[in-house]
Amino acid sequence: MRRIVVTEFVSVDGVMEDPGGAEGFRHGGWTFKFNDPQGMKYKLDETLGHDALLLGRVTYEGFAKAWPGMTDDAGFADKMNSMPKYVVSRTLTRADWNNSTVLDGDLATQVSALKAQDGGDILVAGSATLVRGLTDLGLVDEYRLMVFPIVLGEGKRLFDGVGDAAALTLADVKPLESGTVILTYHRS
């Protein structure tokens, strides 16, 4: 069975909004203050190690706008553009980015069916509303939180609105030279 792995950039105070600066949030691009080759390698290895992406509509649209024209020597862009992508949306009727499929039915049914398919693990990036829904349904198998040493004081927080408590087990801690820490949790 495939696993759902949520990977997120978050501030110390739990903000995950606009880490890349493309959404217009007044603190947007906050991750760029921490140049960390270790973190970049981690994200490359993580992406290369997964077979598919599961995204909410807003994150999908941002990625679909940015990635198709990108190239790099490490193979990150090739992987992002070639891997299967599943976008959860009630409003999107088509997804034109290479290898994209819209999932518009019941979230529990759609994601459970994806998990039951043959193949490797499925990565969820960004997609705050989707992550909350998956968390509420108990469908997330692993959380990888890249916690940056910054307090933003405002903004969309990753777990705002999650319905019930979700107990997690710490699986790994990776401190980086920038002061960023990668925390890996498994669902208990």
C-alpha cells in the first residue's frame, strides 16, 4: 500500500503561508532568508524518492504555472514535470500540466483508492486545506516539517481548523546549518 507523505515549510510559530513569495502575503518568501544547501539536497532527494504528487487546487495552480518551463542539472524539474499529479478540487474541471488528474469526488474515497494502487509513496506539498482534510480523515502516514527559525506572527497556519487531535510519533530530527530543523513524524 502506498503512503501519503505531507511535506511542509513552516515557521517556528506554525505559519506555512507563501514560503516562496508568489502569493502576495506580506511576509512572502520567508524561506529565502535561510540559504541552506543541506535543505535543498533534502528536498531534491525527497522529490526524487516519491512516485506522485497530491495537491490542492491553489498549490497545483501555482506549481503548474511555475514548473513546466523550468530546467536544472539535478533533475528536480524533470521529476516535477513528469511524475503523476493528482489535484483535489471541487472547482477545477481540467488540469493541463503534464500527467495531471483532477480528483473531484469524496476525498476519503479518492485518496484511499490512490493509496491502494501499486506504486511508491505520494507526496503532498503546500495544500493547507487538503492537508487538514487528510489529517481529519486519518489518511496521512507521515509528516515532514521543515521548521525555519523565524516567527512570522501572522499568516495561514498548517493545522488551523483540524477537527480532532492527531497523535504523532517522532521518527527523525535533522538539524541544518541554517538553524532550520527537519522533523519527521509518523501517525500513531
